[in-house]
Amino acid sequence: MSLLSLSLLIWLGSLLAGLLGSLTGLGGGVVVVPLLALAFHVNLRYAAGASLLSVIATSSGAAAAYVREGWTNVRLGMLLEVATTVGALAGAATAALVPTAAVAVIFGLLLLFAAAGSLRRPPAGADAAPDRLAAALRLGGTYPGASGPVTYGVRRVPGGFALMLAAGWLSGLLGVGSGALKVVAMDDVMRVPFKVSTTTSNFMIGVTAAASVGIYLSRGWLEPRLAAPVVLGVLPGALLGARLLPRMRSRVLRAVFAVAVAVLAGEMILHGFTGRL
């Protein structure tokens, strides 16, 4: 197969990954890495490096629109980004120390977590009052509602901060944005409304990826001929998903995504245990 044909196939696969990731709110990285590793037999390190670049591109494109529309909690995102950045640097630094087979198994488990999270019905919103620490840091905010801005509070900041450390470590190790874990930390632990959680997570994942991509670059794990079609595919796919989302039934999309990701998870875990990655 020629380089042009291979690049075109990777571009098409990345386009689909960006579309699915945008429609389900989990990001395209959870599809890009196993797609490159399983379908195109790319080394996991190089697949993770290309995925990190695509995460930066998609986050930068969508985050500006969400901030402008008033959905993103920038103050909360900047606080939690301290944890994810530290975790991402640690994950990228330890990536060379973790065997590829172990990375495959960890990634498969993360995919299963993402699949389960995609089926979870989003809560109606945060109805609890903010706790003392969140109030002192002024982490609460508002989001656009049908009849005007809706005010919400934030709770359990230390617990959310700890989960963000884990999300950052996974991001640096696996080359994904870890959006599923970040949304769970804000939505379930900190009681932030679901749409605010997803948009704030999108705001954060680009910074998290940028913190660790330099280490991948210094170790030679960024291949331009691989990263270019991935970035050029994921970015328009994510933008297309953002346009299609209001017109499509999200429950069906989440179910399809969960099945596809669960299959990929099984393949990654199997290949990891058998040493074929």
C-alpha cells in the first residue's frame, strides 16, 4: 500500500473518530489510539503521540465557542488544570517505563469505563449548595438557560482534584484527553451540571495534552506523516459532530458508541495479554 493510500485511510478513520467523539462528548482520542494500533498496526507510543496532537487541535477549536457562549467554567477549569497538568507530565514521563502490553490493558480498561460512561443518563444538574472551600474560591457560576442564566454551585473540591490527577496521568500515558474521567469528576463528585462539565472538560483537555506532548516529541514518538492525517481528520469530524448533535438522538448514538468502544476495549485487552502489541 502506498503512503498516500495509507494516509487517506488514516484520515477517514480519524474523521469518524472525531465525529463519534464529538457526538458522545468523550473526545476522539479513545477511538484514534486503538484504531491506529489495531487496524494499522502502529506502535502504541506513536499512536498516543498523534492522538495528543489531535486532542490539542480539537480542544482549541471547540473550547473558544463554548467559552463565548457562556457554558465553560473557566475559573474551575484553571484550578483543576493544575492537577491534570501535573498528572500528564508524570504520565508522559513514565510512559517509557510501562511495558506496551500493560499500556494496552490499561487503555482497554479505560475504554470500558468510557463505554459505561457513555450510557449513563446525565443528571438534571447540581442542586446542592456549594461547600465552604468552593465558595471561598468562587468556583460556582452560571450557564445559559431557557429563561436566563442558571446559577449552580460546586462541591467536594479535594475529591475532584484527586480524580483530575489520575485523569492527567492517564492522558500523558495513553495519549488521550481522559474526558470521560474528567466529566465524572466534575459531574458526579463535584456536582457540576452535565453540560458545564463536558464543556469545561473540553476546555481542559487541550492544555493537558499540550503538557505531555513535548515529552513525546523529545523522545521521537511524534511522526509527522502519521500525525498530520490524524489531526486533519479528527478536527473536521469533531466540528461536523457539533453541527449534527442538535438534530440527532443522543441515546442511540451513545449506545452505538458504547458497543463499538467495548469491542475495541476487548481487542486491546486481548492483544495486551497475548503480547501482540
